[in-house]
Amino acid sequence: MTSILNQPIDIERPLREWLDSPRRMLVGGEWVNARSGKTFASEDPGTTEALAHVPAADAADVDDAVQAATLGAKKWQSFAPAQRANVLWKAGELIHQHSEELAQLESLDTGKGISAARAIDVPFTAENFKYLAGWATKLSGETFGISLSDADWHAYTLREPAGVAAGIIPWNYPLAQASFKIAPALAAGCSIILKPAEQTPLSALRLGELLMEAGVPAGAINIVTGFGDSAGAAIARHAGINKISFTGSTEVGKLILKAAAESNLKRVTLELGGKSPTIIFADADIDAAIPVAAEAIFGNSGQICNAGSRLYVERPVLERVLQGVKQYAAALRIGYGLDPRTQVGPLMSKAQLERVRGYVQGGIGDGASVYHGGFVDFDVPGYYFTPTILTNTAPTMAVVREEIFGPVLVAEAFDDPDEIEPIANNTTYGLAATIFTSNLARAHRLAGRLKAGAVWINCFGVFDPNLPFGGYKQSGIGREMARLGVEAFTEVKSVTIKL
């Protein structure tokens, strides 16, 4: 059995009081229980203990939220664009002001290291609201000339809010993901119903409180807690919802797309799974590439949709890279999320831990070798799994083809730089890719040929509110963030006048 970091940290008193008070969901400006009265526990994955109990919404509660959002959309659209911008900016400021509380809440609910929550999750969420505040005043139509000879014409387009929108988010970055749905929807003038993952509902509920404090009117923001097969399915089917944005697994994304098509053909944005390649050429700065390649898969315990889970290294430097990544992994400090020294926290749930273990066991059974990590027993409760590197893999293995969503890296060599493109593209996914090389001509050429929504060159995971993000192939439909992310919550209308 192996000991891990488990240093307690004092939870801020307001947060402790917040967790100890009854938690309800936000519908129409009111904090309400589920109609059924049912609740479920939000679990701390580092201890397996319940943090709080939240309402278990079903179709009736979703219907209430849609009715509230329909009225809320009218209220929100009566705000001038500059007023909406001010509200979104204030929301960003409130997130900054409550940053420590939110970071602790995110760490408790997800298991992620508090240092990462402080440095990444909360600041990015705040900045995303502030960035999108600017778009509230900048959405506009265009004017056009029409080539018809019998009269003078004036034609233009209007960009209008889609109306009632919905967002369904995953459990790996719940606070930031909430901002990916709520902020662009509100900037576009939509009302929105957010369903957080059942594993991590708490930061979304706290965010709802802050948004109401910032001045979002009743019904324009609704937070519905519940399970995917009840509340989530009801959202996907509801004819009163005009737009849905989902982030999660490809399998669930397909179900949402099917339900949207079979109901009212609501507009859909999907950001789904990934099996992203990290490609290291022999001419790269190897010392710089090694820690980035390691963090690309071991950061957030590997629970990242764009994780660099497939490592391809040009053969002359393969052993050097593998040794470097192994040393990096061995030095990572595994522990409870609220311990500030923790770099790798627990996996999200027992089911996720069993999934990751199953993939590693299956890979070994298929002939892969454990270069580092594997199965380790820890001496504390919680869903901990050590960073793992598998070698001697083959493209047909499940560990190479399928998304594991854990700290498991598969590594292979390549010999011909011209052959890496089809190897990297040999996946049903297309979310992201990373290239390390000192030859920028090669990097640009390869970036253009990789079927991925984001390509990082000599870096990894660079996210900015001004950069759109989304996937090719079965990694999704549409883009989030930036201008494209806001426009996804709008409809365009053409108007033509005969003068």
C-alpha cells in the first residue's frame, strides 16, 4: 500500500455554511426542490463522503424551467445590449471576488488539486464572462446589394437570439464549462437552462447565486440538477428549447443529437470525446517537450477531453522522451485535492476508477507493456490511480483507439516523418493535436493536415476566450468560445425591401 498526500486545509467559513445549508435548484429566480422531493448526494471523490444533497429533477422540473426561461428570455431581451454587457462583466467581477471559495468548492466536488483550481479554473471562468460581455454589444447584421434590374433594392440581415437555450456540462471542469454555455447564451440575448453533471452540481449552483446577484433577471438563468437519463433526456427532447449545447462523451452526444432531431429539431452544439496525439520530432527541444507532453495526459488526472493520450515520438529520441516522461510522472504528487501540494487528485468516481483500471488491464491482455505505473493500492479512501505509461501498443488496441479519460498514456515510435500524418489521423476523434519540432515549415504543413479542431505547436492546451474550440469527426459539431461560440446562440434573418 502506498501513502499519498492528505494534508487538511481549512475550508472558508462561508463555504462550510453554504455546504451545510439545504441546497436547491434555481428555476425562475427561485430556489426550489424537485417536484418529486427526491435528492441525491454530491460526493467528494477524495474521501467518498457526501458533500451535500441536491434536488433530483425530472421531466416535470425541466418543464417548469422551460416555462420560466420563456418568460426570462423576454425580460433579458428587453435589456439594452450595453446593460447585458454590464451584467456579464459584473458576474466576472463577482467570480474574482469569490475566487478562493469557488476554487475550494471545485476542488472538493471534483477532486482536482486546489492549486490548479485557483490558477486555472476560476480565473478562466471569470475572464470568459468578461470577454463575452463585450460581445453583447457587437452582434450585428450586414447589408447587401442585390443584382436585380427591375427595381432598386435594400437588403440586410438581422442577428437575433435563438430564444430559450440549454447547456449540459461534464464533471471534469464544471465551473469553466458552465461559463462556456451560460456566458455566450446571455451575451446573445438568450435565456438558458443549465444542467450540471450529477457528479459535480455544486459550483453551478453557487454560480447561479452570483449571476442573480450580478443582475441577471429571473428566468434568464436556470440551474437544474439531476441525472442524464431523466433531466438531461427531458432537456434534449423538450420542444420549448430552441438551442442545446452539450459537452461530454461521444456516446451521449449522439443520443442528444437524436433526441433533438426527433423533437423540434433544436439547434445543437456538441463538444465530445478525444484521443489526441502528441507528436515529437527528433529536432524538437526535447527537454522542453517532455514536461509538456507529460502534463498533457497527467494534468487533471487525465480527465481532459483534449488530453494528449497518444504519444508518437521519432525513434532516435524515443527512449529519451519515455525516460523523461516517466521521471516526470514518478515525481508527481498524488493526493487529496485540497492539499496544496497535490498535483494528481483522485478520479471522479468509483465507476471512472473501474473504467480506467479496465482499460489498463485490457491493454496488458492485448500485449501492451507497463512502462510506468499500473495498479497501485493506496492507504486512504478515494478513487486514486497512479499515472501510467503503456508501450508496445498497436493501433488496433482499445487503449489506443478509445478514450480512457484517465492518466494513461500510450506511446509508440515512428520512423518516417512523412508517415506521421495518417498515423495521427487514424482515430474516430478529432479534438486536438500537439506538435513539437524546431522546423516551423514542417509544423505548419502538418497542422494543416491534421484533422483536429485545435493544433498546438511546441505547447499544449492553450485556451483563450478569443479562440474557438471544438472538434472534427466524432469529437463534435460546432465551436465554443470566441465569436463563433456566441453566434451559435443566434439565428440570422434576411430582410429585403423593394424601394
